Amino acid sequence: MIHRRQFIKTTAGMTAGIGLGGSSLFTNVSSLSKNNRPEFSKRGFHSEAVEDTINKMKTIIRDPELRLLFENCFPNTLDTTVKYSIKGGQPDTFVITGDIDAMWLRDSSAQVWPYLPLIKDDPKLDKLIEGVIRRQTKCILIDPYANTFNYEATGSEWESDITKMKPELHERKWEIDSLCYPIRLAYNYWKQSGNSSVFDSNWQNAMKLVLQTFREQQRFSGKGPYSFMRVTEIASDTCPGKGWGNPAKPNGLICSAFRPSDDATTYLYLIPSNYFAVVSLRQLSEIFTEVLSQKQFAKECDQLADQVEKALNSFAIHSHLDYGEILSYEVDGFGNSLFMDDANIPSLLSLPYLNALSFNSSLYQQTRNFILSEDNPWFWKGKAAEGIGGPHVGEFYIWPMAIIMRAMTSTDSKEIEKCLSMLKHTHAATGFMHETFHKDNPVDYTRSWFAWANTLFGELILKVQNEHPELLSKVY
């Protein structure tokens, strides 16, 4: 997407700081003497529970700059991206991704995810998240193949794409995770709140569309109804094969035309997303069994999960000379595999975070060793930091999201400490996480307003407080 590829560079007011290994980093601590949140009257939504959490953490986090980063980032979704209202007597919440005025099913789910543990203490926040689930239900019913939606049926800059566009859609890139994330949010909202009213007839119909779409994209009975092409000079913004993607041999895995980065897949069987689908199908089965008493549909979800899981065990695992058995990022069923990882989630790195694979499994550990090495073509080491990037922005650009996820999926306090240090020293004096930054110069970054990365950082800090509180007593 053109907007998501915009590079925003600034050098104003920057002074050199000392980073990892004594390398020069372009941060200016003095510019973060106060938080950079919008003034109260201009914030989109106020949550007492979120504010209480911020105030509590301000007394715990010793590092002044890390403290301000948390204060800025954790509430960023609520401060700047939500439009909450009551429609037809029910909450409705539209969540933009940041600097693009559209709602991604993936991003919106991930943006409000860190607030779930707080809803028991904040009825208003509970309703806001209920509104996200209800809005996502409407979106899936409009088109289960779309990744991004408008607030109203206004059309978009992508309405000339060669696919079945509708005025409600911002973009129509088929990504497995676009249907998994709303399930993850709804399931865990139910677990936290006990509120099953979101599982109404509309939601049930949407979930039946999810199952139908997953089955269609197994492609046992042809290629299915979805194809996509775009007139663009960026190859990854359109699908090869006249819109159907590169050839894939049906094997039980689900085809994904695009990655969570919104880049086209090279091989249609995107492994992290298929793992995510297994988790989501199991969650659907539990809901339809325990809440809705629809055991036949629950059985169908379990059967598809079993089929995908069996195919993952048969086709996703390959032997690497240096690392042993590891997961491919993508496969095609013909024997071709792509060995890499991408920063966007679901990624191979994030599988334990998504409860898709055990952190302690040898398969994950060996895969992790590979993707956090320079044998992964999208892993970069530079003067400023090290981390995973991806084709979406290109060579030499590290995603803070990947550094955050590395810490989120680690049990090693030294590794987590290293990640916190890198995050502190690479925000380019803005006080927020970015989409990417250059491995040698954090001032060279993309997207100054990317709410998913911000709230994910807040989630990390809370996890560190729960599991490694001693790390928050340090100055980095």
C-alpha cells in the first residue's frame, strides 16, 4: 500500500546517544521531558482503568525515557484511533490503524488486545471492545475476503483494483489472519468478561463464512471465488498468476494470497497463518460447543483444524543443515519452501505468543535460532539495533514490532533487557514506536503514527512487570 510505504525522515533536534556496544544512536532524551499524548479534550476515548495502569507503572518504571514511552504508547489506540458510538442499541467501535483512515481486521484486534485484562474494572472499556467485535462481525459479513474496511460505504483509492470491490471496503487483500484475529479477540473477550451476547446470530453467520472461506482456500475444488490484481509498479502489491497467486498443490493447508504485511505471498501456503488458523478453529469449536450448543458446527471446525494441523506436520517442517528441523515461512505443496521470517504478526517468531506452538518445543527453538540469525534474509544487524524486517519496506529496515515480539516470546532476562534497550534507543525522540527504522540510523523511519506497534509495546512492558519486574528497575 502506498500510504504504508511512505518514508518519514527527520533530523531536527537530534543529538547522539550511546547505544548497544557504544554505537552512536540518534536519540535525544531531553526532548522527552514530558509525554506526547494529545491533550485530554482531543483524546478519542477515556478509560479510567487504562489511566490507573499508567499511573501505577509510572511509579514502577525507573528509566525516565522508558516510562514516558509507556505513557505515550499504551493508551495510543484509545487516544487517537477509536470512534465509539451506540448504533441500534449496541456498541459500535471503528478503529483506524493510525495514519490511514481505515480499519484493518487484524490491526484493530491487536490494538485493543492489551486492554482486555482491564475490562472487569472498567465497564466503558468493556463496551468499547464489545463494539469492536460487533463492527468486525459486520465487516466479515460484508466480505470475508477483505482485510480493510471504511467507516461507511464511501469507496476508496483502491476501488479500481481488479477484484470484487464494494464501497464498504478500503482494500480487498485476502489474508488468513484477517479472519483469525477477530476470533481471537471475541474468544478472549468472552473469557475475560463472561459476556456471550456478542455471539449473536450475526456473529454466528460471520463465523460460518469464516469456515466456508477457509475451506474454499484449501482449493480442493478449484481455486475458489477470490482473485486480485492491482495496476502498480510494486510487485508485492498484486497477485501473480493473473490474480490467483503462484501454483499450489492442494494438501490440506489454507491458501493466503497476502501476508499480514499486506504483501503478496510467494508460495500460497503461509505457515504462520495456517498455525494461527488451527488455534482459531479450536476456539470456535469451544464457543459453539459450550455457549451455543451447536455441536455439529463445532465438529466441523475441529475437523478442519485437524486437517490443517496434519498438513502442517507433513509440509511445513524441513531439515536445515545448520539448525536441524525448522519451519518454512511459506510452501507450495510441490516441494518448494521459503526460508525467512517477516516482522508482521503472525510470524514464525510469534507462534508461542499466539498459542500456536510451545516456546519450549525443539521445533520452535530451532526455528527461532534461524530467524534471529543472518541466515534469515530479513534479519538485520546495524549500528543502532538488530531485528527482523521484511519486504514491505525493504532492505536494512528493522520493525520495532519484531523487537517487541522477540522480547514477548523470550524467557531470557538478558535477551529481554537487550530488546528494551534497543526499543528505548530507536524511537528517534518521538516517544512512539514506528513501523520501521534503518538499522544504522533510527531517524530514518517509516510511519510516525502506527498504533498497533504502540499498544504492543505497552503490552510488553506489562508482561515484563509480571514476569521480570527487576528489569523495570534499571536505567537503559
